[in-house]
Amino acid sequence: MFGLFVPHSHDAADSIDDALEASSTGIRALKISLFILLGTTLLQFGVFLISGSVALLADTIHNFSDALTAVPLWIAFVLARRIATRRYNFGFGRAEDLAGLFIVAVVALSAIVAGWEAITRFFNPMTVTNLGWVIAAGIIGFAGNEIVAIYRIRVGQQIGSAALVADGVHARIDGFTSLSVVIGAIGVLLGFPLADPIVGLFIAVTILVLLWGTVRSIGARLMDGIDPHILERAEAALTATPGILSVPRLQLRWVGHRLQGAATIQVRDATLSSVEKIVHEAEHALGHALPNLDDMVIRTSTVSGAPSTPHRHD
């Protein structure tokens, strides 16, 4: 169940191998989902004005924050396409991970605002009207957010973007909180007026609890954490390459939605040309195993342990 909100795998096998194409795909996903969420938010806010439902207000605030998180992520994808400079000689891919932190902060803030509004309504009750419209708005909110969630998560996993996946998870949480609004409206219809602020408070607490998985995902990227499955895929590609005896060292890290790394491969004593051929085949194997690999420094050593010149895969 938790995996529904925090998708685990960023499958490198389905990744887009061109960095510019990957960034363009991410920007397109953000554009489309932004307009869908803004439309959903405007509709829900209109219903709130005629109904006074605090649960619907909480959901509307969260939907609006979800739409806004697309903006810094959009900027990050644009920055990631810039050429590296002498100061930022690894490029600007980390901007994407920083945008992920901003998303986490916005989600947390929206949960606090929604929770405060719900608590206020416990002490200052307000009659909720037009409950049929509230239920309809909740269902529409769920549908809009789930469409956006599926789209963002799928594209995020395709290009290897933890921040875009986090934004998709954010939309999915919004979708289920929209269903909670429906439950609150039904409770009011059944003669339990406190159902509306109770659901509003439940939404706020649920957002904060589920946010932890996203925090871990973004934090792992910033600490150069990598899914062991991806590391195993790279190791398998190298060890299967003819001429490679072992892989004593292998490191990978995400920079935005692209991979960088370094490896040491052990080969038999051979001529320089044959070693270069092995390295070339290793690079080719890695390119197939990890399509979003941008840069890989490969150092070779012979069985006797004498190191040779490192090779770089771009």
C-alpha cells in the first residue's frame, strides 16, 4: 500500500538515453499536468465559495500548491540543459534535486495551512451547503489528480527523475484527499456536521505522514544514494563483457535525472590496443544497461595489479 504513494523503482531499462530529450520530456509532462491541476483547482475553489466546506478548502489549497510545484521543477529542467561552466563543471543537474526539496517544503506548508483551518472550524463551526456540488468537486479532484499522478510518475521513472516522481506522488496524495472530501460531505448529509473539519484535519495529518517517503527519496539523491538494483545492472553488464575478469570498484550517482560514475575493471595482461577494445565494449554494454548514463570513468588494472590510463565514457 505504501508503495502506491512512494514508488520504489526508477527502472533504468526504460530510460530515455538522450539528456536533452529527457529534459524536454520532463518539461512537457510538467506543462500538461500544470494546466490540468489549475483547471481542477479553479473548479474546486468555486464550489468552496458556494459551500463553505473546510475539507474542500484543504483539498483546494493542496491542489493549488501541487500546481505551483511544477514551476520550480520546470526551471530546474531548463537549467539542466545548460552546458557546464568552469564554476559548475559538473553541470546544473542538481537544480532538479533542489527543486525536489522545494516540493517537499510546499507540501508540508499546505498540510499545516489545511490543518490550521480545520482546527479553527472546530471552535468556529460553519454550515456546509450545496453538498452535492462538494461531492462532485471531490470526485473531479480525485480524477484530475490521479491522471496527473500516473503521468508524472511514469515520465519521472522513464527519465530517472526523483523530483518528478515526488511531484507525481504529491498529486496522488491530492487525489485520495479529494476522496476524503467526499466522505466528509456524506457525513454532513447524514447529520454529522463535524465530519467536515475532522476530514480536513485527517487530510493534513495524512499528507505529513506520507511525505516522509518522498523526503527519503529526495534525501537519498542529495546524498548520492543509488538503488542497488541499478548498481547490480551495471556490474552485470561489465562482468559479462569479454576480457573483464572482475570489477573491484563500481560507483554510480544521480545528478538530476542523469547518471554519472566510475569503475575499475580487472583484465589480463594484454596489449594497449586490446585493453582499449575491452574498455570500448564495456562502455557499449553499460550504455545498453543504463540508457541514462552520461559519464563513466573506467580505469583498468591487469592481473598483476599494474594500473593503466583511465578511460571516460560520454
